[in-house]
Amino acid sequence: MLKKIDRYIIKKYLVTLIFIVLIFTIIAVVIDFSDKVEKFIEKDCTKSEIFFDYYLNFIPYINSLLIPLYALIAVIFFTSRMAANSEFLSILNAGIPYRRITRPYLIAAFIVTAIQLVGNHYWIPSANKTRLAFEHSYIWTGTDKMKKRDIHMFISPDTKIYIRLYKKDENYATDFRMETFDDGKLVSYLKASKLKWLGPPDKWQLDNYELRKFDGVNESFVIGKGEKIDTTLAIAPKDFIRYKRHMEMMSTPELKEFIAQEKTRGLGTSQAYEVEVHQRTSEPVTTIILTLIGLTLASRKIRGGLGLNLALGLAIGATFFFLSKFAETFATNLDLHSAISVWIPNIIFGCIAVYLYMIAQK
């Protein structure tokens, strides 16, 4: 059962957090609009698209990135005021232990964390699909990354393809090769000078093609040859295109399925996607850690009060996000396990939070 003190602190936590989210949302929208207003004017996009397709999906995206920092600021803000009003001294003098005061903070932090987890894994990626589609259409029209040259991939466990050059605008590839294996031995070889996309489901046209069969180390005979032939292959143009921040558009189940598919095809591009999966869980946990740090910093009545506590909180928040980006770079570019690298900042600041809690005024 929640006591009056629990409801009091939880209400202060959530109300202050909502207030800070609203303030920073207004600031973020104003800055983003001033940065993109020329693009909005130049491109043929309507006011409805700008508001409903972009900003209604931009707001949850930007807030999802900064919620841990918002929580830290909120905790420091209302806790410093409680300390300044001697509320903490009164609570402690009434015989209530410090760990009991911590409980409503953690309850509120767990509520926010639960919302973050659902949002990061499902809601935000869904919103990002619409937002990023708008950005790619009207703002960042050249941000799609292409696998253009010397493409190797498996389209099934026993079938490997090679493409020398893929052209996005014309949806065709040159110097296509497909090798099929059986128990590690090459059994067929298909080549074509040109591979052209005809449309779903996975329809392609081969120009100047030749299909050969193999019997052990000896080539048997050509079983197919001609100028043009239509066929189906387990690839599509989207397999060669990667939008910038493509991973943000997929829910976690879709992301895990994509990672498994990339590994099956023998592509070494899954590390950044694995980092994204772990970050979607680690970032909400950060809210709990920073909540505890904010409580231990602000619960003591000190000279300088709210201003000094906010400065310390912002410094801690900035350090944490810097360390998070540093760890993400290590995970993406170096041979470091994605889960370890992503959770390192939480482990370090978790230890700091425990230490500050142990030495807090009780």
C-alpha cells in the first residue's frame, strides 16, 4: 500500500517530469523548425504532412532520447526544493529511514522505465517509419546508403550471389553470378551480364544468361543459355538500400529478424543493429540510475541550493551521454561485444549511484 509520503513524492516526480518534457519539447520543435523551414518552403509538402507526418512523430522520438536526462533534472529540481524547505530533515527526524524515502523515487522511475521500454521497442520505431519517410522525401533526399559495388551475399544457406555493380535509379545490376552448393560442393553456376528488377514478388530479368551444372570437379554441360529470361530470386532492391538510421524504423522483433537474415546472408553489417537492440533496453534502465543519483545529490541541504545541484546534474548527464556515444562507437567500429559495450556506461554510473547512496545524509 502506498502511504501519503509515497503518493506525495511520486506525484511531484511525475508532474515535474511532464513539465520539463513540455518545456524541452517546445524548445526542440522551435529549433528543428527554424533549421528546416527553408526545406519545407522549397519542397512540395503540405501543412498537414508537416504537422501530422513529421512533428507528431518527431516529438516522441526526440523525447525518447532525452528522458533519462529529463528524469535527472526533474528529480534534482523538486528534491532540492524539498531539501531547501527542510522537508527531508523533518522526514528523517520523524524516524523514517533514508531507504524508505528512496522507495517512491524508484517506483516513479520504474513507471517511466516501463513506458520507455514499450516505447523504445514498439511505439517509437512505428512513429519513426512515418517521420523518416517524410525526411527522406522532403528534407534529406540523399541520405540513403547503397551497397553499390562488389556485393556478396547468401540468399539461402546453399546459394550465394555476386553483383559487380548495382544502379539504384534504374533498378538493375551488372555482372550477376549465382552459385549453388550441395554439401559444400558447387553444383550449379548461373551468370548474366545484366539483372533487371521487374517487380514483386521478387521478379527479375536476366540478360545474356548462362546456366551450367557441375559433377564433382568436372563441368558437365550448359543446360540453359540465351539473351533474356524471367526468373524469381530471393532478393529485392530494398536489400541493396540502407537508409541512414534504417534501424530506427524497425520494431525490436523486426530488428532481430533482420539481424538473423543479415547473418544468414553472410553480410557483416549486423553489429550496429545489435547495438540498437541493446540500447533500447539499456536507455530505460538509465532512468532508474540517474534518478538515484539525482536523489542523493539533491536531498542534502547545501549552500548554493538548486542552482548548484542542477549544474552538477547537467554535468553528470552530459558525461553519461558522452560515455554512451563513446561506447556505441567502440561497439560499432571495433571487435567488442555489443551487449558489453552498450551496458558499460550503466555499470559505471550504477556503481557511482550506489556509492553516492551509501554516503548520502541519512
